[in-house]
Amino acid sequence: MKKYVQRLPGIGITILFLFTTLLSTAQNLDNPGTYMSAISNAQTEMNQKYMAYMSAVAHGRRARKIEKMRQQTLESITNARYKTVDVPIYKGDNTLRQSSIDYIQLCYKVFNDDYSHIVNMEEIAEQSYDQMQEYILLQEKTSEKIKEASNKMDSAVKQFALKYNVNLIEKKDELGEKMSIAGKLNHYTNELYLIFFKCNWQDGKVTDAMNKKKITDIEQARNALSRYADEGLLALDTLKSFQGDPSLAAACRQALQFYKKAAETDIPKLTDYYLKEENFEKLKKEMDSKSNKTQADIDAYNKAVKEINASMNSFNQTNTTINNNRNQVVQNWENTEKAFSDTHMPYYRK
């Protein structure tokens, strides 16, 4: 009955890079503008590898399958550190150089430790809503860690420029713009995915209880599903569209409306059959135990057989409808999510 969704929420790193046009013509590192360019250039490949990795994940490639890209990113971060260390201290002032080294080292720690943890959590995140929420929260915290470090680096650049009278023209180039969009997109899709996943997961709990024919468990699970669907629909009412595109929110709403109807209208029809089946089995057992059956007993049993067969047909029809509708809304969610990411997530290859 249940179709589980395999999905990796996009890793939500937002890195704010300061790209500068330095109003200087000197070509030696005694010039503060050229010195700043040398520090910035040391990070270029590292930044490109970051974006290539993020782009691959956001476009549906699971982190474990692109582990090689993470290792390549680690190598580029290491190379960035070597290049920065090779830049001499500027006239006894090591502030900008050290700030860059600190930033690069933090990036390495994030990719080596935090992202390794993210990759390891990938498989178990699908096992429960709490684990999925923890998984996405780890990504958000990792994003904030990088963002804070990037802001510190940005501040160090500005302070150095102010100290040495370097005129900076600040702008974001193509890479910087893509990184900014990626962070916002991942945060938005994560919000929607958690709303969807909570109901999708609870629907699985309903299915498990149905397969075991445990009426009490079915009732508890479907009531929770109804509640989660209501909560999700309420959250969607306050969630704005992303860059004017409401398609992903609409797909989520459609799924939640299905789960709500299934929980409140369709599932009770199925549990009603289980109750009738249970009563019929009792009647059948009684009939089998009687050695002398009256015509009234036979008539009552035959009537019960017709009723249980009719109820079974109704069960099968309802069950088929639920399964078909479930597959449809889940497939629609998956297709819409992919199209949404393909539309809004910048492709980047290095």
C-alpha cells in the first residue's frame, strides 16, 4: 500500500564571497590591493568545488554516490590553505592572511567532519520523522557555521582595505550569486519537505498497522495522520512561494489533502471490513463446531457469506483507489520537486 519517498534534502550551505575590483595597477605584493587579490585568488578553486558539489546534490544525486566529489573538495581546500600560507605576511601585518587561513581551516573541518556525518546519516534519516528533522537541522547548522565564518572573512577584508586605503568596489560574480540562490532554495525546499515527509512517514505507519490488522493501532495512526495533515496545510497557508513559483507548495498541498481524506474517510472503510471479517470468522467457527445445523443456521451463514464477499469487494476497490491516489500524489511530488530544483537551482560544473 505504501510508497516510500527516497529523497536527500539539498545541503544548505550559503557562502557569502566578497569579490572585489581593486583600483590598483601595481603587480607586486607590496601593494595592498595586489596582496588582497593574492589572498582571494588562493580560494578560487575551493569555492568552485564547493558549488559543484552543492549543485550535484541539489539536482538529485545522493551524497554517498558523490563521495568522490567531497574528497575532491577537501583536496581543493587543502590546496587553498597551501597557497594562502605561501603568501607572505604583509609588512608585519598578518591579520588578513590569518583570517583567510582560519576560514579555510573551518571549511576543511566542515567538509571533513560535518559532511562526513551528514553522509553517514543519509541512510537512517528516512527511518523516522525525528531522524529526518535532525538530519536537516544538521545541514542548517552546518550552513550557519560556514556563513558566520564567511562573514568574519568578509569583515577582515574590509578592515584590511580600510587600514591600507584600498578602494573596494564590491560585487557578487556568477559563483557568488549561485551560492546565494542555492542557500535560499535549500532552506525553502527543506521546509516543504519536512511538511510532506511527516505525513508520508505517518502514512507508512498506517499501512504497517493495516497490514497487521491491528484496529487500535490503525485508529491511533490514522488520527495522527489527520492531525499532521491539518498542521501541514495550516503551515502551507503562511508559506510564501519561492521567486513567484508556487508549484512545489501546490504539490505538497495536494499530497496533504490526499493524506487527510485517506485518514478521515477512506481508512475507516477499510477498518470496517476488518471488523466484519473478524465477526464472520467467529460465525464460521461456530458453524463448523455445530454437528446439527438448522436451516436457519444455514440461511444465516449464507447471508453472512454474501455480506462478507460484498464487503471484501468494497475493501478491494477502496484499497486500490487509495493506492493509486497515493502513488499519483507521491509521484507528482517527486516530479515537481525535481523540476523545481532544476528550474531554480543553478547548475555548476567544475
